[in-house]
Amino acid sequence: MRPLPVLTALLVVAALYMALIERDALLRFVGLAANATTEPEDEPEATRAALVRVVALRSRAVEIDSRVVLRGETQAMRMVEVRAETSGRVVSPPLRSGAFVTAGDVLCQLDPGTREAELEQARAALAEAEINNSAAQELRERGFAPDTRAAATEAAIHAARAAVERAETELERLTIEAPFDGVLEADTAELGALLQPGSVCATVIELNPIKVVGFVPETLVHRVRLGARAGARLVDGSEVAGEVTFVARSADPQTRTFRVDITVPNPDLAVRDGQTAEIAIAAEADTAHLLPGSALTLNDAGDLGVRTVDDDGMVGFAPVDLIRDTEDGVLVGGLPTRADVIVTGQDFVTEGQQVDATYREPGT
């Protein structure tokens, strides 16, 4: 008998036995084998399918130009309305607006009227008082006049001297002079105009040097220092440079910003008062992350920050300081040198949640 047909017959009988008699055991064996081969592959897929998918940016801190950028305007160093201190009619021809004046130039000359006569009268009264006082002193020394008479004549001298000083001051007030070098913002008082105490004779502004004034947010005020170099670009495209001469210690109660003054030379008076300016103030070198503005979010406490993801896919929250806006995004500080920042889906996850993160490099 040949062995091959016999072996084949035995295998067929064994297969039929297992299929018919030991069917349940065979199915259990096949099921366990299938589970052993499929579960290691299917379980991670199912777990990942249940996680929220986000996109994270592998951000690295870069050194940024050390500037604090503000919006502001130019302001005259000084602007004064020169007013009359006495009444009188203007007898000098007016100076026209735009004229340059130096300290001491006559802006308005008033008619003296009877003030010169009043001064002469006061001087005569003073001379009389001095004569009376000399006579009283001599009589007192001889014992012919009481001390009270001598004291009265001395008081009369003091009163006469005060009257002379008032008359002289009144005459001086008739000449209204420029308090400093500057430019007339408007015509001086017209010839023949009657000025009363407090009436405006002229408005003088000082434009050299000139101030550029801006308001810095409280998050950036610590980066501005007195004496720091600064520049400004005006709306007409011209640029000026100077240094920080004032940083406010008290914030504006409405905007919570701090005033910053920059003093700029203006010898040709090309910069006018009230021009809009973009200010850049030099500050200490710093590093920052360039992120999309949409990546910024708030936590439950209202803190501004970004949501990050670690290598295990766990979400975290990192507060940031907004440095400034750029055309390519926002520059923020407060993050470590390397940070994986969620830029898509950050508003749908919370701190401590595990996510399925897809990463991209900056610029992609």
C-alpha cells in the first residue's frame, strides 16, 4: 500500500473531525488568534480617532529689533498767550503771524496816557516826604518833637516810595515783550485796539526744539528709559531723531497708558506743531516668538496667552506679553526658547487635555 494516499486520508478525517465534532474549540482557537493579530493595530487607531486634532507650530524664539513703536504727535516746546497787565490803547503797528521774534522784542506798545504825570507826582511826593522826615528827625534830636512825629514822617517816606514803584511798574507794563524766542501764531493786537488786563496781545510758540509726544501701554513702559534714542516718521514721510526726555509716572486714568516726550532739534522749523507721527524708541535687546494673531487666546482667569502641546500630546497654557503687531503676525514674549504652540483648534481644547497634534515648521 502506498503511504501518500493513506496520509491524505488521515488528514481529511482529522479535518472533518475538528469541523464536526470539535467545532466550538476550533472557533475559539481561530478567534483568539485573530484578536492577537488585530488588537495591537486597531486599538491605537481607535484611540487616536477619539482625540481632538490640532495643528501646532514648532516656534523658536528669535532676537527682535529693540524698539518700542508708538503713535503720537508733535507738540511745541512752549506756547504762550502774552496778555496785557494793564489797560491802554495799542499805539504800535501789529506784527503779522509767522513772524520770528526774540526774547525782549516789543509785541504791543500801549498809550501811556497820564501815567507819566502820575509818576512825576509820586516822585514829588517822595521828595516832600524826605524833607519832612529830615526836619522831624532834627527837631526830635533837639527835643522839640515827639518820637511819634518822627515815626509818622518815616512812614510817609515808605508810602511815597511805594507810590513811585507802582507808577514805574505801570509804565513798564505799557510795553509788552516776547518772553522767549519763537514764532507768532497769530497777528499781534491791531493798532488802536483797546486792551484790558488779561486781553491777548499775541501768541508765541517755540518750535526749536520740538517735542514728539506718544503714549506707551503699561505692558511696555518698563522698556522705555530716559535718555534713550528715539526717532519719528511724520505723515509727509520726513524723519526726525532725538531722545526721550520724559516718561510719566502716572497713567492716564482713561487709557491706562503713560506719556512719553521725545525732544527733537528743529532748527529750520520744518516740523510743525500737531503733526501725526509714528515713534520708535530704542530699548534693550530682547527675544520673542512670531505667531499668528489668531493663536492668542484667554484662559478662564482672563489672562492673555497661547495653548501649547508637549511631546505626549498634552495641552498646556502659557501666558505671554504682547510686544507688537507686524505684517507677518504678532511678536510675543514670555515663552521658552522653543515652544510648540497650537495655532489651529486651540479654542476647542483645554489645559490638561490630550490631543492628536500635527506639527508644522515656521514659514510653512
